[in-house]
Amino acid sequence: METSKVATSLSPPCSDTAQLEADPHREIISHLRQTGSQAGNTENLTNNQQTCTQDINAVLREMMNRVAFSASLLDSGSEDIGPFNAQTNLVFKRVIANIGNAYNPNTGFFIAPVRGVYHFEIFICGHGHASHGSGAVLFKNGEHIITAYEHQASHYVNGGNSATLLLEVGDVVFLRHWQNTRIHDNQNHHTTFSGHLLFPM
């Protein structure tokens, strides 16, 4: 009887043994679950980063596609320019708008930032003169595209023209003063050069 009691008291219960054997498996399972969760989080993070990168690129493309400018010949004051014996580059100094910064008020050059179809407008003003009209020429790179010209003997004269051009990245559009003519501008900013991107190609 006593031997049986001693043996019984020395033997651990079956449930405790099963618990000891199961505990290491629980830790492994828990670790695997955590690892799987972390892997899922990493995948989500990667997807989020890719989405953010795509969004940023889309915004940058949209910003590049916003191109428009307008400038008048004089920043201030009143002045007659010309006449000159040869065509002379015109620099429109007063910037009214320059979205995309494609127009340079120091050189008078518009440089296309993206390939696309652009529209340009020129308006010139002058004091009427018996010998000198008022004129300007729009150039694409070195190519003569259009001319705005007006001539009368007295009073103010105004002329204008416009053109739609397919431009490649880096193409330069600018104006030249037509030879032997006079152009006027003042605080009312009559003489202007404007352009904008219609759509990219």
C-alpha cells in the first residue's frame, strides 16, 4: 500500500506532461505568426511606397504640363524703341505670368520644357510716323514664323498676330524687332508677348 502511494506521488499528472510538451510548440507557432504579420506589414509598406512614388511622378508630370507666360516690353516708364538697320532681339521685361518658368525675362527667350503643341500671341504698339511703321517677328529657333506689322502716318498704331507650333524640348521661341520700325510701350503695357502649352505630345 505504501509503495503504491509513493509511486503515485512521484509520477507527474498526465495533463502537466502534455502541457510541458505543448509549450515549445506554442512559442514556435506564436513566432511564426509574428513573422507572418511582419512580412505582411513589409509588403503593405512596399505597396504604399510604390503608390506614393507613382503619385509624386504623376504630380511632377502634371506640373511640367502647366506652361503659360505673358510679358510686356517695358517694366516701367514710356519709350519708343528703334528704328534699327537690322532685326534686333526684343526682351520683354515685365513678367505678368510665368507658370513653369519657361520664359526668361533676361534674354526674351521662351524655351519649351516639354514636347507639345503651343500657342503664341504678339501685340505691338507704335506712334504713327511717316517713315517708320511698327513691326515684330516671331522666330522658332532661327526660323521666321510670323510677323506683326502696322504703319500709318500719325496717332497710335497697333498690330498683332498669333501662331500654333509643335515644339520639341529645348526649342526656343522669341521676337525680333523688324528693321527700320519703331515700337512703343508705356505704363499701360500695350506691347506684349504671350504663350501657353495647349497639350503635350
